[in-house]
Amino acid sequence: MNENNQESFNANTELEGQLTQNQGESIQPPIGNFAQPPTGVSGLAIAGLVVGIIAVAGSWIPLLNFISIIMGIVAIGLSVGAFIVTVKGIKKGKEIAIAGIVLGIITIVLFIVMYGTAGAVANKVGNDLASDKIGGFDGETNQTLSFYGIDFSFPSYFDVLSDKSTETCKMYYPEEEDYYASLEFDSDDFTGTQEEFEDTITDGNDGIMDTLRDNGYDVEIKESEETTIAGLSGWVITLSIQNGDVVSNVRNAIVYNINEGKIIFITVQYDSTDQSNYDYFGDFDKMNETAILVGKPADNSQSTGDHTTYKQFLEEYEAWVDNYIALLEKYQNDPTDLSILDDYTAMTKDMLEWSEKAEQIQGDLTGDDLIDYMETMTRITKKLTGLLG
């Protein structure tokens, strides 16, 4: 072996020795560089969900919803933080975090809608108060009429009884020549149930509207809602009827006195040529609010009617709350079910009306009415507590 070959051999032998030594060493993987699976549900997500549920549950209650909107904002903050943590894979519960964000947004939107509507109502009331309308309803000077089981007290400016009046139809109008208004009490025989009466109202109103339009009148319904007169359930509708240059403003109340077998129609009407400043609609509403069933002492009649009204309100209110709680339970069972939002939106349409009724009733309750109210509210509170528990 020559000198060059000997050097080459020695170099190869040294390289093989190094390779053999490297192969004998164990190759260790890097420690701490592999992603760890998320451990447990994010506490922030759970907190955001709970706060969001409480915020939404209280968002429809007057005064409490001021606190609810703050809780809604807190729910969004907690849930956003939880969402970030879950997206990074540190914790589980992304769906819960999303649900908390949605509940917080719903609370804020509901607050804006409710108080936006309340603001519109307040502006309307303010505009009405700013007008120059004069109330003519005065218990000391009012005229009275007993009409098929109901005593009415109405303003003295309706001081002329029309010659066309009969036992079943009474019409009054102002003596003043420039006052173009009238107050009419009419009746119709009826022996059906309350439910059949309500169906008759719907069909009758539709028929009247169709008849007026067929005769060339431009008819617009302004308001249509349930009412109670002397403890009797009924309906009140407000509309305007235009005939040429003259516009007639009409408010018509309809109730059924089953004891008399009569449907009673009470209508006030004035047109655009009227030169008075009387608040005809306001006085008409006061007349119906103070009406009393005949045949019973005034206090007992009004108290009995009111108690029936309160009890009916509380039963309907509790049934509505049960539906509301059922919706929240549905959400708890599946927070990702987006169809719940449609159901919730539908229910929020009634929330403002219920809160206004609740405020009115709570402020006027005494005796048995107050006991019924407190018992109902206690049951509702327990149901909500059970839901959150």
C-alpha cells in the first residue's frame, strides 16, 4: 500500500468510527414544542353565559332592565375573552362563549327597542298635552244614561238628545251650531258565548270597513285593541273616514253584556269642520273607564269587575311567562339552535305591553287583588330561580 492509499484508508476508518459512535447515541425529540389538547371548559365562557341569561331574563322588567343592559355588556366582555381562549385551543367551550355574546347583544337590542318605543309614546303624549284640547268630563256636571245594564256618565256638552233616538239607540250631540260631533249608544240582540261574540266583532268590523269602502269612503284604521267596560271584555277601534274634503274621526267601543243578551256599541265621532276644542276621544275613554254595571252597588260592581280583570290579567301574564321560561330552557338545552332567536323576537313584541300593564296594576292593587298579585309574582320568581339553578 503506498503512502497516498494509506492516508485515504486512515481517513475512511476515522469517518466510519464517528458514524458508528453517532448511531449508538439515542436521538431525543424536542420537549415542549408539541400543541397540548385543551383542558376543561373555559370559566369565562360559563360566567358569560350565566350573566347573559340573567340579563335577558330581566331585560323586559321595568327599571331592572337598566341593570340588565350593564350585565349584557359584561356578558359580551366575558364571552369575547372566553372565545379568544377557546380559539387558541387553551380551553373548551367556544359554543358557550358564542351563546354568551348573542345573549348580551339581545339584551342591548331589546333595551334600545323598548325605550325607543317608550320614547315615541312619551313624545306622542307630550304632543297631545301640548295641544289645546279641553277635557269636558266632569263628574259634577256630566249627564247620565243607563243603557242595557250599564250606567254611563258623559260630558254635558252632548246636551241634545236626537229626535231619531229610540229605546235601543240613543244619540246625543252638542247644541252649539259649530260643534260637529255626536255620541251614540246602540244595541243588538245576541245570545252566544263570549268567544262567539269575539268572532262577531272581527267579522262585523271587516264588514263595516268593506261597506264604507264600497261606498267610496277612504277609511283608515288608526288603532284597534281590547278594552274593558264595567268589567265586561270588548274591543275599541279608532279610525278616520274621509268623504271629499271632510274627515270624520271615529272611536267605537263594543262590549257584550251576557246578562242582558245585548251587544252594546258606543261611538263618538267628530269631523274636521268641528270648531270646538273638546278632547272627544279622551272624554270618551273616561266615560267607558267609569261605567258601572247596573243592579249592584257602585263600589261592589266596580270592585268585582276590577278583581275579575286583575285575575284574568295575572293568569294570562303567568301563562306568557311560562312560555318565556320554556324558551329559555330550550336555549339551555341547545345554545347553538339559532331558531330560538326567531321565537324570542316574536315574544319581545309583547314585552313592552306587559310591562306597562304590570306597572298600572301594581300601582292600583289593594286587598284580594294584591294577594293574588303577590302570589303570582312569587310563583314566577320561583320558576325563574329554578331555571337559573
